[in-house]
Amino acid sequence: MLFWRVKPLDLILETAEKKALARTLGAFQLTMLGIGAIIGTGIFVLTAEAATKAGPAMMISFVIAAFVCAVAALCYAEMAAMVPVSGSAYTYSYATMGELVAWVVGWALVLEYTVAAAAVSVGWSGYMVGLVRELLDIRLPHAFVAGPFERDPGLINLPAMGIALLITWLLVLGTRESARFNTALVVVKLSALGLFILLAVPAIQAENFQPFMPNGFFARNVVDPITGNAVTVGVAAAAASIFFAYVGFDAVSTAAEETVNPQRNLPIGLVGSLAICTLIYLLVAGAATGTVGAQPGGALSQSREALAFVLREIGHGWAGDLVAVAAGLALPSVILMMMFGQTRIFFVMSRDGLLPSVFSRLHPRYGTPHVVTLTTGVFVALFAALFPVGSLADISNSGTLFAFFTVAVGVMILRRTQPERERHFRTPAVWVIAPLAAAGCVFLFFQLSGATELMFVGWAVIGLLVYYSYGRNRSHMATALRGQTAR
């Protein structure tokens, strides 16, 4: 059923205009949104996860993940500038590979954004609990700051649940207010990382990089979700996990319908935010490794507040506290962008008739899709309350990689089927870049644990059941086709 019910691009643009979101975001705001979504749990928290899997060779993992994201970003930029409406990879797939593939992609994006927002909420919780311990000398009851599936289990992660619900309320208030809030937090976040680099780089010692690749490149043994434990892995598996540190850039494309001059500003926001973040990541990862080491099982790999831990270990406790404060203030911007992306995916799927119309209902005062925002917030809070950050990140990555793969394939399909369509941004060397993006996504997907891959398959099966029981006969494309048949 590939290429079944392909939705023409002109119809997509026409549909968007009938129930459109206000265009309020420019190039600078988009870049800030991208940086806000990208820089977060991946570097503040998952540095420890990468150290567990790859040791000091996590530096290579960062480069691999950055490369795959870079080539995917170039594909995204062409599609987003050509189809400047909400929906991201879901909308692009609808225009190239048809309704069924689009549904599966949209369903995968729901998994990506919802679980990612929960993962960042858990990362935020780790920093805040550590900050309260260091500054106030108060040890919060472990039962209420850790979920039941953590390595050191508790009952429920109340701080993670609380921040998720707070961000839900903020998103209901409106996009413009959320973007302004996000820009302020991006400044805080970049200042904290700048301070970390300034203090940690002079403390680098060459011996901390040895052995550089303790688990090899492809070495395996895994298990986990959620969480049967077992470990080992290697550089490739760490790249599949650390991929989470970059994926926020595609949340920028979900804001296409709310962007002023999207043909110009979307490519700037996508590619610019990714380039800035890649440089910062390499500096931070190198500094963290060189100062305290990053061997599997070491202190860094066990930390829930990796960067603050590094600064405290090298005698800059005050700076560690500042970084923890910055993480506490800034990580909510990542939660905001992940939830923003998920609600816009649901909004567009509902607007296309694939989900009940209640999910595309706009708030009478704020003009935001409040029903789907509140629904998303409840699930994010629930996942954050129960599950550990590493497992959540890997599950989120599975949905992301599938979506990125379809975008890369979609770019190639549209180059063949609609070569005459105006493209305000063209992926350079598309017959090299797009296949590399698709292959890179497949490679990283199969570096995830088998349990994670099975969970993704299970989620896709649930999605197909929903599609065939509801969306298949109620989508606007189905209605239009029935009308043509009747005539």
C-alpha cells in the first residue's frame, strides 16, 4: 500500500490555510528554538550514559551522531521550506509515500516527542535533586525522586512529573510566549556550558583518555528497556543513544506553519542550530573526559548530574552548583520544545481527519491546541514519574530514526516525481546526501538494544490498529475519494 492516498502538496497547503496557526517566528527565534531543543539532556545528562557504553571513545559517538543528523538536516531543510506547514516528517511522508506511511511516521513522532519530553524531565530532576543536596544539605527521600525502574529504584519521580505538568500549562498559554521564554533559557544554557568549558579544559589530563575504546566499536551485550539491565555495548551503540542529544532540530520544522518567511528562515534555523550545537558538544564531551575520565563503571558514568559532578571533582564546586542551577532553569526549554513538537503533530493528524477533531480544537482565548497539549502533558508526566532517562532516550530515538529515514527517502521521491516544483532550499548533492541520511538512520536504529527495537515494533502495531479502526475511513483523503466515486 505504498503510494496509497498520496496527498498532493498543493492540497496540503490549502488544508493548512483553512485552520491555520498564526505566523510569529523568525530566523533568530527558530535558531534559538533549535538550540533550545537540541542542547539539553543529551549533553547535561546523557554524557554519563555515553561513558557507560563507550568510555572516552564517546567522542567518536558524538561525531557519528552529528554526521547522521547533519545529512538528515539537509533533507529536512528542503522538505520544510517546500512544505511550510506543521507536521514535520508526517506531512512530508503524506506528500510522497501516502497516507499509511504518513500515519506510521506520525505515530512514530508521537513516540519520539512524548518519550523525549519525559526523558528530559527525568534529567532535570537529577540536577535539581543534586542541587538541593549540595546547596541546602537536604537529601530528598529517594522513594520520591526516582522511578521504580531506575538502577536504584524508588516509588515515583515527583520532581520530573511536576516539571512536565508545569510546561504543559505554559504551552497552553501560547506559542509566542513560549518562544520568548525559550530564548531567555537558551542564553542561560549556553552561558553554563561556556563556563564548564572554560574551567574544565585547563584541567584535561591525557591519561584520562586511556584506554580510549574499552568496549570496542561494535561490541554488544545489552538488554534494558525497562530495565532488565546488563551492559557492555560499544561506540556504535553509544552513538545510537547520544543521537538523542541532537534530534531536537527537527522540532524546528514542526513550527513551519508558525514561521514568518519559512522558505528562508527554516533552513537557517535547522542547519544553523545543529552546527552551533555540534561544536559545543565536542568541546564539552572532550573536557568532561579529559578531566575525570569516562571509563564504563566509573564515577562519571554513574552520575545523574554529569557536568556539575565534573566541576565539583576538579575543585570548582561553586561552578558545579551554577551549572546545576542553569540546568534546572534551562532544561525545561527542551521539554517545552519536545511537547511543542508532539502537540503539533497530533494537531495536523487530527486536522487531516486521521484522529478525532477534538485534538485540533483551538483554545478560544490563547489560540493553541489545548486539548492535545493537556493530553500530551499527562502522558509525559506519567512516563517521567516512572522510567529512567537512558531507557526513555533510546525508545525516543527509535521513533526519531524511523521518521528521519522517511524524510530522506521522501526527498529523493519528490526529486523524481515533482522535479519542476519550486524549492527555496535544495539539498546539495542530494543523490549522495539523502542515501547517506537514510543509511545512517538504519545503521543507528540497529545499534539500539533488541528490546528497544521490539518496543518500537509494538508501538507501530498499536498505531496500525488505531489507523484501521478509525483513521482509514475517516481521513479527509478517504472522504474525498468516496465523493469522487459517488460522482
